[in-house]
Amino acid sequence: MRRVLAVLGLVGLVAYHYCGGGGGSAKSAAETTPAAATRSAVHGDPNRVELVMLRSAMARLHKVDILAGDLRLEGQAVDDKQQPIGGATITLDGVRTTVTEQDGSFAFDGLAKGTYELAGERDRLYGEDSITLDDTNDPLILTLRYGPTLTVHVVDHAGTPQVGAKIEPRQHNAQLTDADGKAVFRGMDLGDDRVDVSKRDFASQQLRIDVGDDIARTVDKKVVLQPSAPIGGLVLDQDGKPVVNARVTAQTSTPDWSDQVDTDASGHWKLDGFGAGKLTLTAWSDLDVSRSEPPITLDGTTPRMDLVVHVERGATLGGVVTDAAGKPLPQVHISAGANSTETDDHGRFLIAGIDPGALSVDASTPKLGAPTQAITMPRGGHLELEFVMVESTIGGTVTNGHGEPVAAVTVIATGTTTSATQTDEFGHFDFGGIPPGDYTLNATREHESTAVAPEVAAHTGQHRVVLVVPDEATVTGRVVMNGAPVDYFGTIAAPSTTETVHGFPDPVYANDGRFTISGLRPGAFTIVIVGPTFQRFELANIAVTAGATIDVGDVEVTPGRKLRGRVVDSSGEPVADANVVAEQGAHVDTEVSLHNSVYGAQTAHSDATGHFEIAGLPDQLEAYWIQVNTESGVAVPRQLVPADFDREVELVVTQTGSIVVTIVNIKPGDQFLGRAIGSGGQSYTDVTSDGLITIDRLAPGDYTLMLDSDMLVPPIAVHVAANQATQVSFTRPDSFITLDVAIEGERCWGVSIMAADDDRTRNFSECTDPHHALVEHVTPGRFKVCNTACTVVDVAASPQRQSVTIVGHAGSDEIIELPATGPASDDSSPTPSQPDPTPSQAPAPEADPPAEADEAASTVD
């Protein structure tokens, strides 16, 4: 879908929302032209100058009237199950409208060639798309869905509304904010969305916004733009010469934003939209590959046009492709990682600008293939390959249980490589040229369950393989509570052999409480039904057969216990639209959604007075926690007690702090995961490859910081204060320590290594033989090394390999801690110096390790 800007009108800021479409030669009978909505005059408006400039820009970008022509745009409005929608209003370029017929069809006549935007709506169903119209277009399918509404308010750092900011959700056409700094999007995709926000002279941002799955909800998101200054400079090769037409990529760490530009004829480049923070620059060209550059720190106000990005000459790969008789073959597709080309008339190929390292190279035509060649490209060097092509494809037909061909089925071949293709209207598939060998084929319909279908073994050269997909089964029913239908809930089906049902439920909005689950393979299923007003419910072992519809009748759900409360700030003022979550375990799931309810969470939003009500809680509470997340802060998570149901619970939102970890001496390819664990076991994470980890929105208190990566680092105690960033520095050693682990008294099952007094951060190493393992990337410090038995070892700051022996008893799970082996074997001796994990507050943990962390906890932004 092409991203297109919405239009702000030319007279008094007339606002048009443009969505993709096309047209024809004469107006259809149902078509109308709505009057333009107007706003008050802009005189006295602080954004007046920007409004004038915006109107001028929009006049250049968009047509005010649709150009007449002799083309006709035809389409059909359908829902997300591809069922036609009659009576929907379709708007073309915000100017012309029509109404769909009962079969969902619509048309616009009298249109010229060009790009158009369409919006469709009926009641709460909404959808939009765009199309480039010419005389070859097929009818457009416009999908209308239920979805929440997202309102984005954009201000600058002084709080002034910003007109003309570009707001671009992932699956919607872009809009520009109006005079109030606002843009409204209907029919948002359920759950998380990525929204880009940009405006000239401000730092661009990519936001993660959770809109939930309640279609009646309007999500308000305030975005504060920060100042930016232009950046630019040169791209130089290994000889210090400028590189023309190099692609430069700039990537920030926080907030997440990246952009690209090509260098000009003198090797110069320029980008806008980057504010204060760390910036990573890379570049490449057809001949050159990127070199590792240290991150650059920007202040967001000072232009930086002196930035130099270095590249070096990439490796080259050449070769020849022939048939079995040695005849050179032209137009053979050569794929080498992200690079590709085709052979010339002499069967030759050459690919330049290849990164050094391991690479898989394939050669293929629509009917021929050759074995994949695994190579290692030398830095800046050259390799030659030869491919001998043979007929190497697999073809066949997909049928149902009655032998009838099935179209639009995805067929997957797994073997020497993994390839996928789709059946045509006759049920036929052909993989084209794939590497010769044995493959296992499987077929899956779109939207089917994940149950495994019967597999078929095939070899390249076979053209009559038959795959059978059973006809889809359907389960229907009605959800009722206290004898009345439930109008909003979610359903999810999983094979009964699944130990834990997981995934995203399909939301159901139905006044009669009826639901339909389609696309099921024959077998036994567990159906989970969740909703905000009742307890999680499971229907176990529902047997379905191919092509059958099973009606489970009325499903009676129970309200469960209700928890009432109020969310306030530190001054006692109510906090509206707060996410309130109650769930078992000290997780950090602060999203209000049906998805969380699959795992036992019950959620609610606070109203304008700060009040909330959470229903569907179990009668017996076992380690249920309640927590709050808002735009302005969080409430400290706390465990629920029975007395909470006899009163109105008050949850106080506090301002938050953060932990900022700087990795000194970071190397290319390093990746660190920072994990802050609260006193209640809550886990908050962030990951970095540029040396900066920021874990924000933390309630004030004490945390244990873990640094998980390819290396193991002892935990660090950190205190977080409101409105402050606690700085932590960790210096990455130039080299790491390797431990040779010998297992005595039992066989090696795999060795885990963890901090001696806290086992929440651990690395695992496979056995090298029945009695040995090799543990790499260890930093100095005290660690526990375990097979089934364990020993504590002090790892010295020495580059030499160090030896560890674990003495166990065959069949015993007893943990035995031995004196440390290797260079530091005396437990009474001082612990070797640590690699500078130095928090600005609080010493390293000593006696009492924090409570056990939940490894499955979610990330908190």
C-alpha cells in the first residue's frame, strides 16, 4: 500500500482525508460530492505562517479536483474474512462518494490515469487503501475491519501544538496534523502499531503504540517533538577518496529512528530529522562495504556537517555456469546472500561489494538448479565458483479429500534449502529450480490452524507429487453469562495436545454472542474464550472432522470476582485512561487486551474520575499482582490480598526514573541485553548493539541489573530515583576467558555457568565429549558452574584458559560447591578485580540475592 499524505484544505484549513482509489468515465448513480468542511480563519493563529506554507505545499502535491478521463475504477468492499459488505460508503480522494451494492461492489467512472486514495466505512467497519489506476487494473479489494481509533496530538518541547507534522501508522495512509496538532486514524489494526512522526526542524520518531483490541476505544497519544539539526559529511574509501552514489544509513538508539540517503557526485551526503543522542552511521556502495564506526553523540541543536563515514573495497565473487555437457548457460540467477545477478551470454557472472565472512551461493532458473555452495569470502579478495545445472524442480497438485484441486494453498519444501510457493487456480504448484536433493513437502491453507498436515517425501525431478489437504472444519457457538449473550470476547483454538494455549485470540463483536472459528484441521481442539467481563474459560477436546461444522451450543461463562479501585497521582488527582492489569506472577504485562487474558490476566482502563473495575478474577487468588501504566508514570506493582475485594483499592502513579548503561570498548557484532529486576521479581529489558542501554519508566526503588550477552557478567545493584537516570558503566574486556570443564563421577549433560549468588543470568554450553565441555566468553568474577552437580569458581583476569572440575555422583542431582579451581583456588583469597561494572549509586550485591525473576516477563518501553 502506497503511503500518501492527507490533505489540509486551501480555504480556512479545509481538511480532506485521502485514501487510495481510482475512477471511470461517468458518475455512478449513487455517487455524490460532499461539501467541504471549513474551519475558522487563521488570523491570530500562532501557526498562521506554517498554515500558509502548508496550504501551498499541499496544493502542489495533490489535485483539488479529480481529473476527468475515460477510465473506470471497480472494486469490492469485504470484511477480514473476505465476506462482501453491502451498504458501505466509499470515498474517493475525499471528494466523491458512492455506496456499495449488496455484493460489496462499487465503481467510480470518468477518471484519468493516476494515483487515487479510497476510504470505506459502514457503522464501525472502516478501511483505506490506494491504487495507481490505468487501463489494466483488476477490481480493487478494499478490506473494512473493526478497530480502535487513534488520536495523535503533537506538540513541541514547550507544549505548543504543531501543525503539519506527518503521522504515518504502519497500515494506514499518512496524515498531517491540523491547527490543533491533531491527527485521527480510524479502524486501527488491533494490538501494537508502529507510528512514524516527523516534521521539518524536529527529530523524527518511530513509536510503538498499543491500541488494544476494544473497537469502541479511542486511544489518545501525545507526542513531544524535540529539536534537531542537519547532519552530513563525506563517504571516503580505504584510500581516502570520496565515494559517489554510496548509500548512507543513520540509526539512533533512543528514540528509534533511521533514515538513508545517497552521496552526490562529490561523495557528500546530508540528512535531517535527528535530535540529541547517539547515532550510528554506516555506508556501502556497489563496490564497497561498510566499516565499523564508533557511535556519534549529537546535541540536537548544533549542525554537524563534518561527519565522515568510511567504507572499504568489498570482496568480489565470479564464476561460470554450465549444463551437464559443459555448455555455458545465460540468464541463470545467482544469489549470494543479499547480493544477486544473472549470468551473461557466456555463462559468466561477477558480484562485487560483498562483505567478508561465511556466505551461501545458489544458482537457479525456472527449471534448473545446482547444489548450494557454502564459502567464506576473504576481506577485499576474490573467489571463483563453477555451477553445473541439472533439471531440479518439484511440481505437483494439491487436492482436498475428494480429489478436487485446491487453489491458493501454500506448499513448503524443506531439505537442502527451504522454499515456498502457492498453488494456482488449478491446484498446481512448481518450485522452479531448487538445489537438487530430497525434500519433505507440506501444504497449508491460509488462516488454518497450526496442526501438522500429512507430509510427503519428494526428490527433485518429480513433477506429479500429490498433497492432500483435508477440508476445513468449523466450530460455532454462543457465549452467554447469566443467561444473556456476551457481545465482546475473544476465541482461540489450539490442538488438544498443546500443553499451554498461547497466541492472539480473534476478537468477536456480536450482539447475539455467537462466534465462528474456521480453518481447523480435523482433530481434537481446546478452545479458550476470554473477555474483560468474565473468567477465562476452556472447552477441552472438541473433536472436529473434515468439512464439518460443530456447534457447541451455549457456552456459559462466569463473572468471577470483581476488583474496584481508583488510580490517582501523587497529589491525589484522578488519572484517566490508565492501563490497570491484574495477573498471576510478577510479570510486567501492562497492556489491556484479550491477548493477555489468554494467559490469565484481567485488565481495565480507568475512567475520567480515575475509577476502574476489573472482573473475571478467580475465587482463589494465588500470587496475583496488580500494576498500572500511564503516560505520566507507573504505580509500583503490588500483590493482591483478599481484603482488596472488600474495599476500593487506591493505586498511586509515581513519576519514573531510568537506568542508562554505557558499554565501553564495544566491538562490532557485540549485542547486550540489559535486564533490570525489581524487588518483586518484575523484569524490564532493553537491548543494544551500539553500546548504550536505556531501561526507562522504572518506579523508584532498588533493582538488580543483569547484562546478558554472549558473555556472562556478574549482577549489579542499582537504585532508581524519580526523574533521574542512574548511570552504569561496564568496560568490555579486550579478550575473554575460556573455561575447560572436566566432569568426574557422571557424564556431561551440558554445562551452565551463572553468577555465584544469583542464577537468573546464565549461559549454556554443549558437551564436547561425554566428560568435557568448553565455556567461552567468560568475564572475571565468581561464578557457579553446573552439570548436575555444581562448583563455585573464581575466574581470574587472565587471557589464558582456566580449568574447572565438577565432581558429581552418577544419577545424583545434589549440588556440590567445591573450592574454586584454576588460578584462584583459595576461597579465602580476595575475589579478582571486576571488569568495571560501576553504578553511580549502590554497591554490588553481597549477601541476600533478589527474589527469583520471571524469565518470560515482557519488555516495558
